[in-house]
Amino acid sequence: VEKLIERDPQVIILGVNAFYKPTPETIAKRPGWKALTAVKTGDVRSVNDTEITRPGPRLAIGMHNLALAMYPDLQLPPVS
């Protein structure tokens, strides 16, 4: 936690799935996390973690969604 606070991320990407669904509100309650810029500014974003952690055809969709989570104004063509 100390290193995370020291690095003070501007954006936090949460990996969520059917069994693990952290929210910006729940991570703000973690000790020390309220001090993070991303939490203060509300730049806590979610992605479906199975799209980016499991090898297979959905990796392209996961990379697309991860890019949009990091850069919401990015203009990308739809992925199917």
C-alpha cells in the first residue's frame, strides 16, 4: 500500500468478473486509498478481467476495452 500511495496513480483499472466485483466505493474504503488521486477524482474504471487474462479470441475485445478504460476519448472501431 505504501508504494501505491507513493506512486499515486491518476487512473485505477479494476478487473471485475462474476465472482469479484469491486467498485470505486469499495476500494475507496481500503486503508490509505482515499489519498490516491484516482480515487479523489473518480478515475476508477472497470474492465472484465476474463477478457484480458484468458488466452483466446476474446483477447482482442479485452484489449479494446482496456484501451477505452485507459483512454475514454479514444476513437476505436468496434470489435466483435
